[in-house]
Amino acid sequence: MVLSIFKRREQAPCTVEVSHTFESLHAHVRFNNGAVIYPGDEVLVHGEPVLAAYGEVIAVDRLATITRATWLERVWTRLTGDLEFMELCEFSFSEEARL
């Protein structure tokens, strides 16, 4: 879209938490310096993949590179974000259901 030479990049220390338990299956990244991610921004966490065995919750400190979106990319992401979200939804209509 826009050449990457015009994008602003910044480094941020972060904590990656991976949970693989019966109650929760998630992966979260928290920026330790208070960095905020806006629509269209990209985040690359450096290092080896964090793999949690069943029943484990792992938190590791890593370094992340945040590539900030341009103004145009940010507007485009806001305009098309709702439409792309609908692609994630799966709808099923079945006549087999009885009340």
C-alpha cells in the first residue's frame, strides 16, 4: 500500500502471556512501556515461539517492533474493519431445530 520507508517504527519491551488451560486458551502481549496500538499498526514480537503445554500459563519478557500505520492506512482500517469482522462470523440456519 504505502512504501515501508515512510512508516515509523519503534521498539518496545513487552510481556507475552500464553495460557493453555481448561479455563482459558489465549495469548496476550502487554507493552511494558505503556505503548498503545492503534488501528492499522503492526506488531512483531522477537524471539522463539512461546509454547505452553496443557495446564500451563507462561509469561516471558520479549522485545517487540511496532510499525505505525500511516494516516491513510489508519482511516482505511477503520472504514473496512467492520466488513472484515463479518468474515470471521459463521452463521448456520437449520430446519432441524424444534421448539
